[in-house]
Amino acid sequence: MNALVEELSLELCGVSEVRTLHSFARSELSKVVKNEIKLFPKLPRVIKEDAKIVLEKDIDFDQIFHNRDDDNTDLEFYKKRKNFYGKYYGYPDVIFAVVKYFESKKEKIPKWEQIVVDEFQDFNRLEVSLIELLSEKSPVLLAGDDDQALYGFKSASADYIRLKHGDLCPEYAPFSLPYCSRCTEVIVDATNDLILSAKNNGLLKNRIDKPYQYFPDEKKDKESELNPNIIYNQSYAGQIPWYIQTKIGEIAEEVKGLFSVLIISPTKKQSKTVVEALRKKGFSNIEHPEKESGEDPTIIDGFKLLLDHIGSNLGWRIVVKHYLSKEDFERLIKETAKDNAKPISEIVSKDIKKEINGDLKICRSIKNDKIVDTVELEQLLNKMGFENKEIIKNFLKNEIESNPLKGGNPGIRKIPIKATTIQSSKGLAADIVFITHFDDQYFIKGKDKKNISDQDICNFIVALTRARKKIFLISSNKNKKPTFLKWINKDRVEVR
């Protein structure tokens, strides 16, 4: 989503304000409290762990917020912990807070000349609540495609856009944007094949019936003529990086110019494996997120909070976990859950506080490019889970592998490549797209591979339609062709 915001912000620079829902909510809430509101996306994970310790309950606070379970008694615990941790909000609770405020004070709802909401098919009940409040004061245009609904994990549902598009919501006038200007003709046709096959198999029953058409254009027509087929290949998993390297080389010889590449894999592990192999082959311009924002908070997250504000309870809470035993840490969390609890920096022992402040001083020195004692640095790296020798080894390894004198095709080393998963590919596009591990094992999530879900279909449609010019489907099963390939007219597929 951030990639889409950045792209739109550049294209609409000076014409319109572009925000994610979370940054918009933070901005509005800051106006209400007349103070800066800070986002810490991992806050719900922190409070979830606190609940396990204090309440001995496993509570999914994200889902409580997403589904507007406003009367859930566990929200009181969340509120108390959030207040203890200061002015930080997570993604769902910052939207929840601004929604509750606007619901209680309708006169405070801001007004705009026009509001455009993109990707509405990926909104959940909480997010829809915010849009409905805004629509009371401003005209709203909802844009989305229920064929590309991906975010069920956050309780998002395509039913919301279907409802607004249907007869039950007369205050919204429905219309279609039938043309696809991104993809070549064969990709548009293949997408329609998939939708038709899905409906013939009793799927996509609630789908909005809408046209999806190729947009004729002189430049796009030429690209469609040059790339009349979807390329399908069967390779063993270990051969996939070699196949990608080979095809990039062939395309470079044909194009004799720069082009972009997007590699989409079903899982983070598969994506990481492909990237590591390509880097070993000499590709040096690969954009690949090493970590996902949904992971648990790290000691580095805590130090960053403390560098920003030394008194941050949230920062101390995250950092101190790495200095205490499990039992001592749980005792500390229970102590902070009491009424009128002291700040964590005053609860921890003097020795622990001294050690943390010493390590924080090292972090501050590194930030300010100052000299750091090597022994102290190595001790800090160990606490962070890094072995000093391993860091040096990896640095030397990268330097050796980046040797400009090594073999391979020097013309393709700087080709811009992005590698990601299907869900994270939303909002991205590239000239050439490789979809790896294209097998029922990964693209049909249920145990029974004959039981295909609407979500499985949407996932593949999103991945397929990221390509501007050419797409490669690479199966890692040499013995069986994937179901979704059979749903595409065989005349559109070239097997290599």
C-alpha cells in the first residue's frame, strides 16, 4: 500500500493530498489532542503479549478493532496499556480512536471538495466506518475491484464494495472502469479466462458483474504483438533462479535497453531463497524487504524509541525484555499493570538500568558517527542477535560476490528487480513479471486441492495483472500442471 501511495503522490504532486488511512487518522487525531500522535505498528503485538502475562488470555486485539467489537471488555485492558506506553498508536487503534471521536462529535468531521478512496475492496468494517463518517460531509468516490480482494487476514471483505455497488445502497451511483491500460492483450484475455472458468466451477458467485477489457493503444498494441503469449515453464525449485537469469539475459538482448522486473513468490521464504540465489549470480540491483512490519518488536525497535525519547515506557518495555529472565520480565509487566504504576525506568534494578543506558550510549554514538569501543560494540551486537564474526564474514562474502571481474553477463547486473510475495505485490507493476512456484501446492491454500476458494482466485489475478509487457509462470512441480493454467485458453500459453 505504501508503494501505491508513493506513486500516486508523485503523479498528483501539488494537485491532491495522498494519504494512507493510518496517516490520515493520525493527522486528524493530532488535531483533536493538539499534540503529535506517533504510530508504532507493532503496539498491538506488545499489548497482546502483556495480556498473556497479566490476564493469561490470548487476545487478538487487531480483530477486535477491525470488526468493530466496541463492547468487548478486553478493550479496557488495551486502553490502559496504551496509556501506560504513551502517545503511540498501532494501525487499527488509531483509526478506531478517530472513528469514535467523529461518531461522538459529528460537527468535527472535516470537509473536502472531493474524497477518493482507492482499493476499497480491501477495507474492513472499521475502515468502512471511517469512510461512511467522512461521506456525511464530503462527496466520496470509491474505487476498487472485488476480483483483487487480498486482505482477508485483517477482516477485510469485498462485500463492502459489492454492497455500495448494488441496489441496496442508492446513495452511491455505480459505474465501471472497463479498460486495463497496464497489461498486454494476452494477460487481459487470460484474466477473463480465469474469471469465466471460476464461474463455471461455481465460484465467484457474489462477484460484481463487470467488463475487463484491453485498452487499444499504439504503444500497447506493439507490446501485445511482441508478447502474444504467457510463458509457462516447469523447473525444479533449485533451478528457478537460473531460469530467471536466463530469461532476463534473453530479454536484454532483444530490448537492448533498461526494463523493470518483478518476481512474485507465494511465501516469504521462497522469495528470500530466489533473491539470495540471484545475488550470487551477480544481480546487484534487487529490492527485497528483508523483514516484514508485522513481526514482533526487536531490541533495535526499542532502542530507536529510547533514542527519540529516553523516558519512553514503550521503548523501555521492549528493550528490557532482552536483559531479564522470562520470570523477571513477567513480574515486571505485572507490576506495570497495577494502578499508578511507576515508569519502567524506575522499576528496573540499578544494574539493569545502567547496562541499558550504556548500550543506548553506544547506539547514540553510532547514530552520530562517533568512535565506539569494539568490545562494547561486540557485546551489544550479541544482545541484538548478531555475531560480530558473522557480520564480518557476510560483509566479505558480499564484497567477493560483487567482484566486477567475475563471469556472467555484465549487461544485466544492474537491471532493477523487485522481489515480493503476492500480498505485498499489490500496487506494484513491472515490464516483466516472474511468478514462481506456480503450483496447486502453493496457489490453492486448502488441504483439498480440488476445493478452490475465491481468495485463491483473487490472489492469482493480482499476481498475473502486475505485468506491463510479459509474464512468466514457473512451476516447481515437473509432474503436474497447475489447475489455474488449465483454466486459461491453451492458445494463449507458450510452454518452454
